[in-house]
Amino acid sequence: MEIKGKVALITGGAVRVGRAITLMLATAGAHVAINYNASAAAADATATMARSLGVDALAVQANVSDFADVQRMADAVLTRFGGVDIIVNNASDFGQIDFPTNDLETWRRVTRVSIDGTFYVCNTLAPSMQARGGGAIVNVIDLSAWRPWKRFTAHAVGKAGMLALTRQMALELAPTIRVNAVAPGPVLPPDNHHPEDAERVAQLTLLKRWGKPEDVAGAVRYLIEAEYATGSVVVVDGGELLL
């Protein structure tokens, strides 16, 4: 698919890796709908940057785990742009829990963002894609879909669910809509990451360094443009999964 002139929705598209994906799509000529939950100022700033690249941009608030919110967001996107051609499901919650746990609220919140959110967004907007003749969906998962991380039970289950949804939606929506996933490794340290922790993580990759959000954005672009790829996963982890 040629990106120029298309309409893209990026969930969690205001900050960090989502912001890099949004700006990649805007640079490539797509009009962008930037979903955010609480980062209103960042979403507005990202939209302003996208407009400076010569495309239209809409910042739209929605908790993707809330079906009514997703419907409202979809209505806003369809009203503004008339349809959508590209969806990037990037919204994520990294809440941690012990197991066994009494923290059922975190379990529900984290898994609902990844699993329900991805399902709600695609279920609501796929008909718009089909009406426009097709489209591309990219789900952003991570290595926890295959490798367990201590205290990240909810997150890992959510990402594994997104991987299953990637394959199932690729089957259900073929041949008009292609669905793929990107699985990043360490590409952007948390704000509170200490330098020694960052170096330890870098040594867990074959390339012995962190990647960049733009590395993930590049993989997303490849999957949008790769007309013969569907049901696939591109791992962008510096070789971490092999160690």
C-alpha cells in the first residue's frame, strides 16, 4: 500500500514509540488520527508536528478498552476524514502484578487495553476499510508474547492475545485487509531507567545496544507497504529473542 494520501489511526500515538510511528506516517504523507488516553498536551503537540509536514492531523481522546469511547473516537475520525486505511494498535499498559494476586483491577485494565482495545478498534473501523477497498492493520506487541517477564503477567497475556488477534484477523479480513504485527525489543528506556540498568539490558541483545523508536516505525512502514505480507510478525529486538 502506498501511504501517501491515506488516513491512519494510531492508538497511543502521542508519545514514545507511538509518536515515532505517527510522525513516520505523516512524513510519508498520511493524514493521521492520534489517539490518546491521558496525554492531551503531547497529543496536541504531535498533531501540530504532523501538520507541519503538510498533512491533516486530529488528536482524539479515547480509552480503547471502553467500547463506547472507541465508538465515539471512530465517529470523530470518520467525520473528519471520511474513512480509515491504516490502523496501528500501539496503546499499551505496563501495569505489574504479583501472581497470585488480589489486584484484579490491574489485571483487567492491562489485558483490556491490549486485547479488548485491539478488538474494539478493528471491529469498529474494519468496515470503513472494506468500504474503501482495503487497508492495513499493524499491531505492536513485544517479546513478552513469547518470553515471560517477572510481574508482567497481565502485560504478557495481553500481548500474546494481540498476537493471536493478528493471525485471526488476517484470516478473517483477507484478502482486502492485511494484518501484521511488530514485536519491539529494547528501543526506548523508561524515564526512570538508571544508566547501569540500561547497559545491562543492552548486553542482553546480540547487537549490544538499544534500538530507537524509529526502528519500530520503520518496521511498521514496511508492513504497511508490503503487499504480500499478512499474518506475519517482524521482530525488532537487536537479536534479544535469540539469547
